[in-house]
Amino acid sequence: MEKCPFASTKNNEQECELAGSPVGNYSEYLKLNSLLQLQVRRTDDPLAHDEHLFIVMHQNTELWFKQIIYELRSIQQILHKSKVCEKSQQIMFQRLVRVNCILRHMVQQFEILETMSSMDFQAFRGIFKDGQSGFQSTQFRLLEKIIGIKEEQRCCTFLEKMSDKQKEVAKEKGMGDNEDICSLIYEWLSRTPALDQFIACYKEVVGEEIRKLNLAAEEIKLTDPSESENLFEEAECLRSNFAIIFDPQEFENSSRRKQGRRIPYMALMGALMINCYAAEPRFSVPYEILKNLIDMDELLVKWRFAHAMMAKRIIGGRQGTGGSGGYIYLRSTVSERYMSFVGLFEVASFLLPPQKLPGLTAAMKMEISRVYTGDLASEL
Ligand code: HEM
């Protein structure tokens, strides 16, 4: 059988000369000589040509995981402060936009791997031993941990799939150390200025809306009973929907069912207020931050879905090399259980039409105009 021209270590070294010849500042700075030596195939069978693409795709994705973790760690650091100044909010927003750009790119790039056929993959699939699989990606688990996906939420725990060495690395990388971004964001939202006044005003406006509907229904009860019935129903719908956020006990009961993903009451109300008054200068960047957190959750679901579909076309119904049910397992992770900011999605259930929003009172305006500029250097 013909020997693959790029399989041997020697050839790998030759390829690395392409990194920069003579070794100049460019390749030295980027450590290209080391980097381009890392794509080492395990088989020299020419039929296993696509192993190179397989390695590059994994390494490339691990580098993007690294960048995402780097950005998210800096956001964690900002949120750890008891007050987050305007400039830090702007920085958080920019970094979240970047994370989402990377995630979009990561979803898109599965197309490249899908140029490898199922047969092409079979040509080298046998080389994976000891449960080798993306399942053991420490960085992916770290990313999940940082954004707040809790171990108890998972339908399959990953720790048991990790070798002792990996568990050690995970510990070194600080898994479990810092509070996750989701909890930190919720704490930040609970500190939204003028929040108590907003809750009182919002309650009044919704109450008034319900009263109006009931009154209108009462007035036409005899002349138009079916329309009256509709209006009573509408009023009841509004009442039961908002009861959850106007009765803390009811809120507590309904969110208890959501286990680790529940959003604290004041955080939900803070997010609601920011969404209502996104056009106010004080709330425009916070609004963008919330929007980008929702985007991030959604993009991760899209990544999981794209990965699951790619796996399905390449391995069909076979087990994964990591020992899971393969596609069945991956598909099960495309769900709310693997999302962190589910609470932020809930805000949409409680938004009123813009025409019905309570205006900001003078006291509220005063409070939200108090800008905390802070000391950027000490925030970062
Ligand atoms: C031929 C291409 C691929 C196939 C057939 C495939 C298949 C699978 C399967 C079946 C699993 C479930 C665990 C198992 O039993 O192995 C898995 C997990 C995983 N794979 Fe892939 N994969 C491929 C490429 C990639 C690439 C390029 C990456 C990028 C790093 C990746 C990252 C992951 C991650 C992070 C998990 C863990 C997902 C989780 O537990 O939620 N995979 N893969």
C-alpha cells in the first residue's frame, strides 16, 4: 500500500519549515514551529487521509474554547465587584459580542468537517482508545461551568468519563472556584436602580388593565354575552400570568420546579425593568448585555445541534467513541437543561405593549440618572 506522504514525524518537521523560513519574528511570536508540529496523525494509511482534518478541526475548536473562556473569565472578574461601572458594562458588552461571533463561526465550521464522508471517518475511527472523545474536553466542561450549567442539571454526568489526570487538570484550571456568570449576572440585576418603585408602578398598571377589562366585560354582559365572556377570560389570563411576578410566594412555588436554573425574583424584575426602558441611556448597555447573554445561550444550543447532526451523518446510530449512545446522547443535550440564562428568556412573558408602559416618575428618573463611573482600573 502506498505510504502517506505526510504521516511521518520527519515530514511533519518538513512542513513546519513552512511556518517561517528563516525563522523570523512572525513565526517566533506565534510559536508556529511548535503549533504546526501538533497535527500528528496516528495512522499512515493513505485511506485515512481525513484524520488530518479531524485533528485540525478539534484543535481549532479547542483554541476557540480557550478564547471564549478567556473572555468569560474577564467578565466574571468585572461582575465580582459590588458595583459595575458604566465603562465596565461597555467592556462586558463588547466581549460578549466577540464570544457570540466566535460561537457563530464555530457552528458554521461544522460544514468543513462534513466534507468528510462516513467511510472516510471509518478509515481511522479504530485508532481511538480508552473512551477518547470530545466528551473528555476539559475546556468544554470549564466553559459550561463558567456560564452556570450545573452538574445536577445534566442527564449524564461527565466527571465519571474523565480520567484522573483530566480531573486534576480541571481542578488546576479552577473549575468550581469562582461563582458562575449566571449567578453573578442575577446579583447584578437585583441591584438595578429604582427597582422597588418600578415594581410598584408596574403592578398598578397591570392591575388597572385587569380592572378595565372586567368593567368592560360587566357592561356588555347582557347585550353581548359571548364578547363579555371573552373579555372576562382575557382579564383572567392577564391576572394569572402576572400573579407569578406580583405574588412572591407564587413566584417562589413556580420557580422551585426549575431546580438549578431558577432566576431570583429581584433579578427577573431587574431584567424586566431594563427591557422596558432599554431606550433610557442608563439601560441601553445593560439591555445589550442581556440580549447577548440570551444570544450566547441560543448559540450554544445551535452548536450542540450542529454537532449532533454532523455526528449523526458520520456515525449514524452507532455508539460514540466516548461510550455514550452517540447521536441519542448528543440530541438529549439540545435542551433547556443545558442552558444557563433560561430566566432571562422568561422576561418576554411579562412585557406589556410599549403604549401601556408606566412612565418613569421624577424620583425614578433621578435615581437612574446617578451614574457610577467607578475606577475602571480597579474594576478590571
Ligand atoms: C467525526 C467527527 C465527530 C464525531 C462523529 C463526534 C461524535 C461525538 C459523540 C458521539 C459524542 C458523545 C460522546 C461519545 O460517546 O463520544 C461527542 C461529544 C463531544 N464532541 Fe464530538 N464528534 C466529532 C467531532 C467533534 C469536534 C470537531 C469537536 C470539537 C472540539 C467535538 C467536540 C465534542 C464535545 C465538546 C463533546 C461533548 C459534548 C457533551 O457532552 O455535551 N466533536 N462527539
